[in-house]
Amino acid sequence: MVHKRLIARSTVMREEIESVQKEYSVLSNVTIFFHNENFLITKYKPLSNDVRMILEFKDGGQLHIEGTNCGYGGMGPDASVVVLRMFGMNRTEMERLIFYYDALQFKVTDGKAVSGSVKMPMLFYPDFRFKSNDDSFKNMIMTTKNVSVDLVNGKVIFYNPQRNCWNGFLSLLSYAGRIEMEYFIGDNSPLAGGFRVKKQKPGRNVPDSTGTEHVNLILHGDKFSVVCLIDREDEIHVIDSVYLALTGRHLFKSERYDILVTGMSPFKIAENIFKKNRKKKYKIYDREDIEESVKKQNEIFDF
């Protein structure tokens, strides 16, 4: 079992680290983020939602450290440099890396960052970092009120990802591991314990809850779960599109839902069915193992 220890945000952080240095002597890997939601796309699971630096050692032990940071010149990055100096890293080299990058991961040998191992794994970014002329942001997730991340419990909540961060949302799913897809179409969803959306006035500090009533889609991954609250006008399109992205085939163009009609798109068919049955409280609910679904499909085509 991996030995993990949390160094909480504190004015005596240096003393806390000094007290455990003998237990954690040979540093092997460093990971640090300006926006720590990016730990979701690494192998690590932080011990608190305030951890921004994780140090891994030769014996597999880990130190999870709050109060540190990177991506600018200031107290947080200075604290990161101090911590790494305590484990034998060169100050000049660490300042060059830590002050410049918002996301940083590298291997360590003999107190130096291994050449060629330095990576900048980043999927989440804050809105004030956005650059309209940088196409790479199109495939990332801006951490506004439309996204909530709980690193400790491995849970991500999205409000209308189809409008706010669709490419980044799909990219995130590739890091979730094996996925079970749970979805509900109809009134009064039971997903997420029957959670209901509270109506709020639009504004910068409130999520995009337009058209949302409840949780329509949950993707249960091995590493984390993704909970979606989707505009009822878009839910069929979004759920089908997610399934298509994960499996390579449509969900609602199948015999299961009796909506195979030649010459009409599956979206239009589904919309017609639900409009006719909305007054009857028509519901569709299922939970499906995506890996098993793909396997069965491949067997059909003998891949």
C-alpha cells in the first residue's frame, strides 16, 4: 500500500516537512499545478481539495502539499521552490520551471529534473488565462461556475457542457478509466439521489442552468465520476453524442428504443417520440458498461 501524507497549508510547513524528511528521502517525481483540478488527468488522488503539489519518492511514498503553486512569481511558487530545495533540487532550475508553467510534471534523478521528462499536462484552466488567439483552449475546460470538481471524492459536475466546454468535456472522459453510463430521459430524474436544480438569476457567478431541471447523465468511471445537468431541449442530442463518442455508434438509433426509421435522423425521431409522450411522463432509464457495449459491437462485426 502506498504511504501518503498530507502537509496542510500552514505557517510552519517547513518544520512539518523537516520532521518527515528521513521517511521521504529520495525524490523521484514532482507534479504541481496552478489549477489543481488537473490532478484528475494524472495517476494521483489528492488527500485534500487544496493540494497543489505531490512529491513521489523511490519507495512509492507520497507527500501531498497545500500552500504551494506555480505559474507566476509570488508566495505560492516561492513555497514550491523552498520545498523542492529541501529535497535537494537546484533553486535556479526550479524557479525557471515553476515560475513559468501553470502545470508541471517531471522525473528526478540525483536532485535534477530529468531531461526530456518535463511535461505540462493541463486540461483545466482559469478564465483569466484564456487567450482568444490560442486554439489549444478550445480543447480544454474553463473552470467557471459551470464546472465543479471534488478531487477527494473523485466527482466532477458539469452544467450544460455542450454549450460551455464540449471538446474539453469529451477529452476528460478519456481519463476516467472504464465507464458505466447511466442516463435518464423524462420527468423527475432519480439520478444523483433525485437532485433538483434551484432556479437562479443569470450572472457571472451562477452556473448555466438554463433549461436544466435535474441530473440527466452520470458517467461512472474507475478513476472519477462525471455528473451532467443538461438543458431538457438538448438532453437527447447530448446523451446520444456522448454514447457515440465512447462507442462509435448511436444510442437512440437502435431496436432497444424502437426508433429505427429510414430517412430520418435519430435525433428527429427521438424528439418526435418524446414530444408525443411527454404528457404521459414517458421515461427512458438505463445503466450500461461502455467497454462491454463496445466489445459486443465488435463481435457483431467480427473485429
